[in-house]
Amino acid sequence: MELIICLKKTGVSLNEMKNILQLPIKEKLSSVPKLKRTLLNYKEKVISQIHELQRIVDFIDAKLKKVETLFRQQ
């Protein structure tokens, strides 16, 4: 259940979840290379989302510190 919640929170589609959950998830990762690859790919996606969210937080912080408008002056 925890895996499903994690997948859902990061925007994994129902079809992708179905594909993941059809793999033998109770086996050791070393015995199911496809599951290990899938989880590594999922991890990379989550790391990418974290970096993108951090860029957004940095942008908001910069705007709050400079007390500027949200858009660049032209």
C-alpha cells in the first residue's frame, strides 16, 4: 500500500502503477531486474521533481526578498 501511495503522490499514471504492481514486488530486487530498473527510473523521476520544486521555491524566495513584481520589467 505504501508503494501505491508514493507512486500516486508523484504523478504516476494508473497504467504505470498497474505495470509496476504486476511485477513480483515481494521478491528480492536482485531476482527481478525489471523491477529494480523500474524503481531506479522512478527514483530519478522523483529526484527531478524535487529539483524542479526547489527551483520554484528559490524563485518565490527571490521575489519575496526583492519586493518586486512577479514579472520582469520590460
